[in-house]
Amino acid sequence: KIFMDTLKYLQSNEFLLDVDLWRLFANLEDLNKMSLSFVSSFFEIVKEHVNNPESSMDFTFILRKYFQGELCQTHQIYCLNYSSAVFYLENLRQREDFGIYLKWCEQNKLCKRLRLAELLVAPLHRLTRYPLLLNNIGKRCTDEKGFIWSVKEKVEKSIWDLEGKVKWLDNFQKFRQLHEVIVWPQVWDRDKRFFVPECLKQSLRDNSSENILSSTDRLLHEGRLTLAESARLVDVYLFLFDDFLLITKIKRNKKKHGGWDTSSVPACPSLARELQSLVRDGGICTVLDQPIPLDRLILRNVDPLHVTVFSLRSAFLVQHENRYGQCIAVFLLQAQSETAKAKLHKIPFLLQKTWMSRIETAVSSYTKQHETKERAAFCLPAESSGI
């Protein structure tokens, strides 16, 4: 309330008018009123029983009123907005005026040194405690025990459903941001050999990148490596999906294709830290060549002799073959650390082994899955005993 009331006061005086209260706090006021009403009603019965021991502590009416929809539904609305609120808060935090507002509120003694992000998560924890409360009531209850267990089960189911929705929403936000960060150059931009007249470019534009990425549930591993390109090393970011490997070149410019400023887009909390940092810096990941299908990917380790002669450290080779077994692309990748201390602890070597292991596992899983599908497709039905 300290943060919310202060922001309302500032906006009434024409400060921070562009800050969206709903995006930040959602239905927190409704949730507060509903929770307070539940607690007040709950303790009224307790108080009445203390004053008059002959009266029974019958919570059935209150539990039915609040847990048959209102209380859990209000919590669901808040929880579903939580990821978006944290996402929005991270973006606002970069502003000087909003930073001053946050710092002023955090100095209030009632905040107990907690920041806004730490306070916003509290209602999520509250919801998970309701089944414990109902369980304790059920243990000590003589009448309506079956009803209380059914309410407890309903609340637990509500929490399970909510976890699924939150996970889906988080995946959706991550999926959406990957589309904003990953840039797919047109074929004539990737390779100057392909000449296409301006009048034909519109009809040849590739709009299938959304379908290629599909859901982020398919993303198995990601991270930054370096690519050996002639006489130089280039920063690249790899995305390993369950059916292909995508190699992108890191570009830290402030403008995306079409003039889009990615620095204005907050980093999704579920993104990897390296990618979050890239998004905050306004960077993009440009697809280097094309997705490498796992059934066309050959992984090769670099011989120790070559490591010594060519000064290659923690390197491995990714080879892309076409359906005829011809090599159409080769990528020499290296795992390097940013600090000399990390090199002493052999972190680059471990990164290399991790990447090779993840790719090998993904290729193996993909191959087994498709072999099973092919066997099922060609499997003939059992011969009838009547023939």
C-alpha cells in the first residue's frame, strides 16, 4: 500500500503519469479487501466462541462463501498478472524518476527493508498456505469434516491449475521475446550470390520464422560461445531445440530491423541471464546461416594436436550435411571465459563438454523418436485368424 498510495499521490500531482497502476499492482486492492473480509469474518466466529464457549465454531458458511470462487478467483487474477508485473517493473526501474520513487518508498520503516519486487510476490505465498489452514481446521472439526476436505481439495486443484497457467504465460512471454530478439535475414542478405529484383522481394519474403521457433518448451539448451571466422573470433549465441540447432551472431546495436529499439523492451525473467543482459543492452541475435536439423548434424571433437598447433582451446566442430550426405556448412565453435581466473578453473573446457553432451543427447533422442514413428507407420495390422 505504501508503494501504491505513493504512486497514486504522485500521479494526482502529474508525476509518473505514464506508469500503469494495473500492470504493476493488478487487482491488489480487491485482493486486500477480500482477504481482510475473510480474516475478519473468520475471527468473528472465534471471538464469539471465546466469549460464549457454548456456541460452536462453525466455519462452514465462511468457507463456502470465500473458497467456492471469490477468494481463489481473486488470487488467480493477481497471480496470472505477477510475471507481467515483474517484467514491467524491471523496465521502469531503469528510469531515474521511477528509481527516486522506489528509493523513497523503500526507506519507509513499514517496508522492513523489503523492495517492491519482494512485496509483490507475497500474495503468491499466501495462496499456497490456505490448504494448510483448511487441513488444520479439518483435523479439529467434528461436523462437516467431509465438506472441509472437499474445499481443501478444490483449493489445491485451483493452485495446480494456476501453476499450469502461470507456466504457460511465462513460456508465452519467453516465446514472444525470442521472436523479438532473433532476427532472420532474408536469403539475399545472407548470401550476396542470390540476386533478387526489388519487384520480386516482397513475394519471396520468409514469414515462417514464427512456425520454426514454435513453443519454447522445445528449447533444450542455450548459451554464448565464440565462432572461429577466418582470422577472428565472433560472439555467437546458440539455441538448441529438440529438432534443430540455431546459431546466431550477437549484435549489440541499439536498433533492430525496421527501426525497433530493443532496449525499450524489458528482459523476460525466464530468459537466460546472458540473453537478459543482451536484451537490456538493446542487442539482437541475427541468424547466421539456417537452422541445422538434428538428423543432418555431425558433431566432431577437435584433435588435441590441432588444439596446440592452431591455439584452439575448448573447441568443437558442428557440421551441417544435406540429405545427400554433402557437407554444406561447418562451424568451429569455442567455449571461452571472460576472466583469466575462470580459465584457471577450466570453465571453458566444462562448457565445451556440456554443449557437446547436450547436442549428442538431443540428436540421439530425435533419432530414436523418428525411428519409432517410422516403424509405427510401416507396421502392418495383424493377420485375421479367419483368413
